[in-house]
Amino acid sequence: MKIGERGQVTIPQKLRRRFGLKQRTEVEFVEERGRLILQKAEQQNHPVDLVAGSCKGALRKLGFKSVDAYLEAVRGR
């Protein structure tokens, strides 16, 4: 396998399937004991993911079925 003009390499299909590497899968290169290792990058949680769903119980206690219903009410729609 050779590195192309723009520094790209093609991961063989057999290996992509084996390791679940699909289009847009984030990967990273790690140096370990003089070797370069390609591995799946750890998924980065978006800050919004950390609070997603945290208002659900409070909104239900107030009588709203969803955040959208709450927003419509406070916006006067």
C-alpha cells in the first residue's frame, strides 16, 4: 500500500467491514512504541447531549407533552 499524493491511504474493504469503519467514521492516528496505529476516535459528546432530556420530567409536571408544546405556549402560539 502506498501513500497518495495528498497523504491519503485506502483502508482495504475487508478491514473496513471487520472493524466497522464506514463513511464519516472518525479515526485518529496514535504513535505507540515507534509504530503508527490507526484507531476509531472516541466519540465526542456534544455539550447539548449532556443536558438533552433533562427538562422532560419538569415539563410533564407542568402539563406539557414536549419541549415543542412548551415553546409554543410561552411564545403565545
